[in-house]
Amino acid sequence: MRTPSLFALIALAALLPGAALAKVDPRMSSVDPVVFGDTGDTRAFRVQLRGVDNAPSAGIVTLDFSGSPVRLEATQEAGTTVNCAAHTLSRPAGAFGQPDYGRAEFHPRFGGGCPGADVVVLGDGLVLAHVPARSTDLDGIGGTDLHDLALFSGAFLREAAGHPEMDFDGSGGTLGLGDLVLLGRAFLAGSGGSYCP
Ligand SMILES: [Ca+2]
């Protein structure tokens, strides 16, 4: 009885240091400040997982939109898993030995957004950050369409300030051409609007 137990203990001891190093540490990991929704896969949202030793760490990254009114598209880019019931997107960070070791790069497809930091970013189940969400499909209806263009044009012509939800290029401050270009690109792409049920 004692011999297998001893072997098991030795095996466990050999595994533990590696497991401890591989564990994701929220203090060391980094997350982009805003998650932008897109249907053309041109807007990246990057998460870098790191362990307590500040070295990259593999793991699964999850974006939890359940506390926001964001409408996830039912079809996401290759490698990203959408859970419509849970309102989450997840994808694995790059594996050890790869150039993107520990990094997950999302190009999330969704409509609507939230000005508050209501999207929870998790690495291997640990909360890394809370971030706001923004998309050119402002109303979360029908993808990026004429109505969104009208909403943007109205705000742009009236006051151009105080609309963080339309700051698509993340420049801060007033609305500008950079925001319009991104909206126009999504509009011309003509995609989006096939939301999760
Ligand atoms: Ca829309």
C-alpha cells in the first residue's frame, strides 16, 4: 500500500512547481481597455496571460457579456467559441513555444455596447479586468446599418462631444473622421445582424 502512495507523492511533487508557474496571475496579465465589436474582424482585443513569475502563461480567455446589453453574433471568427446562453466568447491563448504564447487576440462580433465596464475578462476562470464595450452597430439591430449611420451623423452634427459609445477609434474626446471611417467600413461590409437567439 505504501509504495504506490509514495510514488504518487513523488509524481505530485514533480508536477507542482510547473503547475504553480503556469497558473494565471491577474496582477501580471494585461488586457486592452475597451472591447470593440466588429463584423469584419479588423478590430483586435488582446489579452496577455502571465503567471506570478511574469512569464507568459497558457490558458483559456473568456469575455463575459452577461452583465451588458451587448448582442453577440451567433457566428464568430475561427478559434473563438460563442456560448449564446451564457453570453460569453472564449478562445485559448497561444501555447508554449508559439510566438503568441499566452496571448489571445479576439475580433469579437457583436452589436450594441455598454459605456460602463460591464464586460468581465477572465483568464482560466480568474477575473482579470472589467471593460466597456463599443460597436458600430449602435442599436444592436440589423447589424451596422442606415439607422446607426443616422444616429452617428445626428450626434456628429449636433454636438460631437459626450458620446463615448461612438468613439469607435478609441481616440477619446469628440467624435471625428476616424470614427466615421470605421462606421462607414462596417456599413459597407454589410454584415452583422445574425445575433444569438
Ligand atoms: Ca444597427
